Amino acid sequence: MKYKIDWFNLATTYFFFGFIYSGIIWVIWNFLFAPFYDLNFSFLQILGAYTIARILFGNSNTNYVSNIYSPKAPDLNKIDEYLKDFQDQLDKESKEVEEEYRDLDKKD
């Protein structure tokens, strides 16, 4: 099976967001923390550290970034089923709490 690479998704995810996030980290560090620690980093050092961290830790916490341009639509039926199950659980728990308070009112 031949896998087709989505070059636009790859480029925007790793390069575009990498430059943006590295720039944000660079600005925050050099203008907020560097005066306290007397340690300045260049943009390329921050970009390299961000890239290494992204390679080492992958998308464990950033799936939203890598899927931001994904053409695959989310499964709305699965989401609806999850929400209905969650609502049923909340309804069940609220009925249990109401019955407990009703029992307490009868005892008084």
C-alpha cells in the first residue's frame, strides 16, 4: 500500500507553526526571563530546541496542531453518542442525589 504524503499539511505543521512557536518562545524568554537569568538565546537556538522537543515527544499533546488542516471530518455520530452517554450518566447521578435529599426530607 502506497501512502500519499500531504506536503502542505507537513509543511504548515512543522515549519510554519515551528517558526511561530519558536518566535513566541524566543520573545517571551529574551524579553521577560533573560534579564533575570542573564542568559540570552538566538532565534535559531530556540528553533532548534523546539524542533528537537517536537521530534522527541511527537504529537502527544499537540494533536490539534498537526490536524488543523486535516481534510478528514470528525465522526459526528461518535461525538453525539459520547455526549448522550455522558448526559445519561449525569441524569442518573442527579436522580440519585434527588432521591437522597427526598429521603432526608422525609426523615425530618
